[in-house]
Amino acid sequence: MSDQITRTGSSDTALSAPAAADPPHRFSVPLSATRRGARLARLLATEQLRSWALPLDPARLIVAELASNAASHGRVLGRSFRLALELTLPGTLRIEVTDMRGDRLPVRAPVAGGAPAQGGYGLLLVEELADRWGVVAGPVPSKTVWAELDLRR
């Protein structure tokens, strides 16, 4: 059993319950761990959100960032990453990106002088746009970075 780390807007850490076992809508696709794969993740997510009649933003921005991170920081030669979207009850969209670099967990770059380091803006974006986000380690050698959006607001 893997631990699930949750980060909220205030960056609190807590254990979170797993996603619903039988979501009403689920989409999952493996993609090449390349810039092209990251772009395709955003395009496929956009089309899937449209087919579910859901708002495109901020979900596609989160998908774009998480997929870009998987392609650049989670890349293992010859291995893909997986994009998954789940619409769970009662109205939560869960975005998951799984890559094969479980040894490299995402961290927000430290803030020095009020601005993040050269990298780290993407996770700041995810933190601001998502209602919740976190990382699930495993199964070895993978990790899943996830974000949730409450659609009933």
C-alpha cells in the first residue's frame, strides 16, 4: 500500500482517501514521454472535457503542466507516461499523470526574494489552480502526480 501525499492551497500535508472506485467517467491513455506527448496530452484532455461537457479551464492548464513535467523530469528512455481523467461523484475532476521516475518526486522550488527559482513556476500554477494536488509513490518505479478540481462552485 502506498502513501498518498496531499497538498492544498496552503501546502498542508495529510493522508488522503483514494479516489472513488467506480467513477462515472474515466479516460486514460499512455503517451510518449516527449514534448510532443505532452502536447498531445493537453489536446486529448481538451477533447475529453468537451465530450463530458465540462469547462476546459483550468483543467487543461493543469494537464499541460503535469504532462510537461512528466516528459521533461519523469522521462525514462523507451517508457511512456500515462494521463488519466476521472469525473467522480459528487462533481470532482481528478487529473493524474503517471511517469516512471518514482525516484524524482516533484518539489516546489524555494522562493528567494519573492520569486521562485528558474524552475518551479509550474507547480505554483498547479497549486493555485487546483483545489487539491499531491503525489502517490509506486508501484515501483513509478509515481503519480494528481490534481483535483471541485466542479460544483
